[in-house]
Amino acid sequence: MIEKGWQTSERATRRLKKRYRRERRLKAAGILAIGLALGVLVLLLGSVISRGYPAFVKTEIALEITFDARLIDPSGSGEAKQLAKGKYGRALRQALFAKFPDVVERAERRNLTQLFSKAARFELREMILDQPDWIGTTQRVWLTAASDVDMLTKGSLPRDVPQAERRLNDQQLAWVDHFEAAGNLRTVFNGGFFTGSDSREPELAGIGGALAGSFWTLLITLVLAFPLGVAAAVYLQEFAPKNRLTDFIEVNINNLAAVPSIVFGLLGLAIFIQLFELPRSTAIVGGLTLMLMTLPTIIIATRAALAAVPPSIREAAHGVGASPVQVVSHHVLPLAMPGIMTGTIIGMARALGETAPLLMIGMVAFIVDIPSAPFDSATALPVQIFLWADSPERGFEEKMSAAIIVLLAFLIIMNALAVILRRRFETRW
Amino acid sequence: MPLPSKMEISGLDVFYGATRALYDVDMKVAEKRVSALIGPSGCGKSTFLRCLNRMNDIIEGCRVDGDVLLDGNDIYARDLDVVQLRARVGMVFQKPNPFPKSIYDNVAYGPRIHGLTNNAGELDEIVESSLRKAGLYDEVADRMSAPGTSLSGGQQQRLCIARAIAISPEVILMDEPCSALDPIATAKVEELIDELKEDFTIAIVTHNMQQAARVSQYTAFFHLGKLVEFGDTEAIFTNPEEKRTQDYITGRFG
Ligand SMILES: Nc1ncnc2c1ncn2[C@@H]1O[C@H](COP(=O)(O)OP(=O)(O)OP(=O)(O)O)[C@@H](O)[C@H]1O
Ligand SMILES: [Mg+2]
């Protein structure tokens, strides 16, 4: 027998208090967990960004260069072809030795030229090809500094250690200070980081080639996986009879989605390279391999999106005499599209960050040319990060972090896009 | 029965997997009249109605035995085209289910897919006259491009009726079309049904005895998957032959 008025009795009040306490504890635990996750995220982003952002700028040194016609255009024809063969390295050295006349020893002179990037003479050549009228004149030009100088100005190379443990000796430090004091040292935005490809010289290495490789790879993946995945899902969800065979297929698609990506890499290697003899290290093979990996994700997302379309819409369409294909193409598929797009974007984001399968199919080579088609040798952004992480030179460390920043930026943009799509079209019925 | 029947149903059995929903139903749907289907919840009214335009085809595991004739032709015949059948036998559902498209496109969809016209002006006319017949035109004339889902429940249901009549079906099946509507909207739909029977044959499921008495000329009473009694609405409501019918009508069970 339940006592009347038990709700306000002392026991009930005590129980209520206990209940609230438990609720507060649960809430606190939840907030703690979220705080922890956010903290780790901030730590990760903070360390990557603080290490990587210097790579977005580079150091340049100004020098008075005399573009002597005897060095640059000995034949005097002024033709671009002749100009391209000019002795720009010599011009650079002459300018340097003129600036520091007391440096005469061979080793010292070599140390002096080593302050500049190996690309400095190509930069001079570009200048002359752009402005041939500079021949015979003396110009103050900015040239890319060597990686060690770059690291020094960015503060990544310590000065206060014994000379033997330093990449730059005392004399070189003095030269750099001399340039800086005279206003001949500056840091500028490093556009080459985004447009250039991999290089043995850290100051020249860029992610342009890797970005192009990722672009071609993902393009192949998207172009193949999206229509195939959607078609498979539509058939399975809307048209296929429910029987043992379709059950079996369904279970295996779910299994496939859980297979580790490196296994897809091995599969790609066996099928596309060994069986079909497609060229190794190319975006086409990378795209095909990632397609295998992305397909189950897209199929599962599409089926979920199709299943979420209310049956009343299907009934309505059937009721006015739409054929089964019209019901799907006019009503169900458009309503499911936001869900399908969300799933696809998430699948593509996963493919963008995927490294292991690309290692298996040889997209891990050192590639200097920017791939311009799917059949060119290519690497991809995450693989480039892997390659730079493996490099001994200090200069690559910031490149690696900067590449991670770019990769994360792409992933964040893609995920945000997925969220926006989902929000935008969430409930339309 | 004095009037020609549009549809004749005989020996209709329906199974959902192993469970049986209808037992040997024989019935006639009179042309250009309203036939009401009444009975307690779960007795198979919707199931019966859905057999008349083969909407049961899209339900997994549903099996239909027996004959359903439309103008004397078996609609379950092998060579019959379901799309064509549903264009002849339209349906309005219990819950208003407009497409998430504009009001105009909701009504125009049927005529478009059946290629009834490829002239924009003519399509406008079809849409307008369908909306007028459904008693909705004046309310939506100035917002034809607004989404159909932005209408009130009663308006949505009339939109669904307009959508059904836009392709000029011969028969319209209505499954509790007023169950989601308030009394005023219900009165409008009832009025509409009364007008529609001039042009269309109508079969309507309803839980509302007064409604059945008001709008229909024939009434069928279902109970536990069996057709208990079928006849003139007046006869059924004033002088039912079966005890169960009387009990149900007078509210003793259901
Ligand atoms: N899709 C289905 N799958 C399995 N069983 C079903 C299905 N639809 C209906 N049934 C069963 O068939 C029987 C008749 O259902 P039906 O929907 O025809 O009843 P109803 O008379 O329309 O009831 P209500 O008045 O509540 O709408 C019920 O026992 C129901 O459980
Ligand atoms: Mg029903």
C-alpha cells in the first residue's frame, strides 16, 4: 500500500537529493571528458602550428649583382636560349667576393657562397629572362638564403653553442649579422612552399607536387567511388530482393568498411599493378586503391540516407503512378542527397589523410616534377609528410609541420562542409 | 445492386508473411458513388483499400489472393501495368504526405510523369482546376511556389487530394483522409468528397460513423479481417442485419 503524500516525506526528499547529486557527478564527468579532449586537441594543434608556421615564410638576402654581359650573354645575341645558358653562379660569386674582398681562402669563399640557396643562380636567370635589359647593369636583388641561414633567422638554430656543434661557423654568423645590420636580410612569404615540389634542399621543398598528387588521386577516387557507391546502394536498398545473397552482400560490405587500409594497399598492389600492370607510383593506382577503401563507406552512408527518407513520400509517389525508378530518381534520391554528400565527403576526407595504402603501391618516391595527369608519378600530401618526417635535415622539420597544417586545414574544411550540408538540409519533410 | 459497379472484388485473401489480414472478401465498388469502409482498428480496412490499386506490392512479404476486377479486368493479371493501374486508381493517404516540393509541383507532378501535356499553359490550367476542385485554390493562389509542406494539415490533405485528381483517375481511394483534421477542415473535405463523386468513384475508410453516414451511399463493415456486412449506407445504419454491425455502429465496441 502506497502511503498518501509520500512525495513530500523526508525519505523522498533525501532520495531526491541523492538523485541530484548523482546527476551532478555525471555531468561533471562529461565536462571533464570534453575538456580533456579539447585540451589534447589544442595541444596537438598548438605544437603543430607553432612548429610549422615558420615554413610559410623564408629568408632572403639582398646583393648587388653585376649582370656582366661577358658572363651572361657572351655571344651578344640576346636570345632567350643563350641567356638561359649564362654563368649566373659565377655572377653571384663575383658579387659576393667583391662585397667581402678580404675573403680569399678557398674554404672561406665556399662558406660564404653557402649562405645562399643552390637555387639562387636560377633565380638570377629568371630575372634576366624577365628583364633582358638588366644585362650590363648592376642591380640590388633579393635571393633565397640557404636553409641554415633561414633556420638561424627564424631562431630554430641556436647561436650559443660551441662552433663545432653548429651548422654555421662563427665567420658565417658574422656574415649573416653583417647582412642583417645593413638591412640586407628579410623574411618574406614563401609562395614556393605551395607551388614547388619536393627537393633535396629544405629551403626549396614545397607541397605543390604532393597537393597535385593528392588532387589527382582523390579525383579518381571520387569519380569512381561516388557513382559506383550510390548505384550499388540504391540497388541494394530500393530494388534488390531480400534473400540470402543480398544479406551476404550486405554483411560483407560492412566487413569491408572495417578492413584496415593497409590491406587495401596490398590489394591495390596485387590487382592494379601486378595484374593490370598499371604504372607504379601513379595517381591512377592510388585513386583506384583508395576507391576500394572509400566504396563501402559511401555505400553504407547512402543506404542509411535512403532508409531515412520517410515511406510516406514513396507511397505518395507510387500513388500517383510513378514507376519504381521514378520514385527513386524524382523523390527518394534527391531527399537522400544531403546524407549521401555528407557520407561521401567524410569518406573522401579519410582518403585524403590515408598513407599506408599509398606506401604499398609506391607513391612514396622522391618526385621532383609536379604531376599533371593521373598517369604521372606522384606522391600525396600525407605521404609527403611521412617522407619529410624521415629526412635527417633540420630544415624539413618545419616543412613537415607546415604540410600537416595544410592537411589538417583541408580535413577541417571538408568536415565543416559535411556538417553544413547536414544542417542545411536536415529536415525537409 | 442497381448501379453498375466499377470494381468487383471476390475471394480476396491477404497475408502479411504468415499472418492473415483478410479472409475471403467479396465486395463491389459502385461507379460514381462513395463507398465507406468501417470497422474497428486493425480489422483490415487499409489492407483492403491498398489491394485496389496494388499498393500492397511495395510492402515486403505481402501476398494477395483472389480477384480484383476494374471494369471487368483483373488488376492482378500478369500483363497488367501497375503504373497504369495507379494512374486509373488514385489514392489519398491517412497522413497528409505532400512532396517536399512547391505546391504547384505537387499537383503538376502526376500530369508531368504521365505526359498528359507538354504545354505550360495547359499544365497551369490542370493545376488550377485540380486545386479548385480540392477547394484549395483560393487559399494558395498567391503562393504556388511555396513548399507544400508549409501548409496546414488540412490544407496539406486537400493538396494531396488535388494531386490525386490532377491525373483524372477513375477511382479515388481515401484512407481516413480526415483523421488528422479539425472539424472545419473535415467538413470541407466531406463537402469535397460529395462533389467529387460526380466525376469519380470513391472508396473511403473512416472511423467516424457520422462521416460514413453523411458522405457514403454504400457501407462495408469489416471485423477481424472479414467483411461482415455490405450494403446501402441507409440500410446499414438504420437496420443492420448483423448483430456485430449494430454493436459497432452504436458504439458498443471498436
Ligand atoms: N505492413 C504490414 N506488415 C505486417 N502486418 C501488417 C501490415 N500492415 C497491416 N498489418 C496487419 O494487418 C492487419 C490489418 O491491418 P490494417 O492496417 O489493414 O488495419 P486497419 O483496419 O486499417 O486499422 P486502422 O483502422 O487502425 O488503420 C493488422 O492486424 C495489422 O497488424
Ligand atoms: Mg488503416
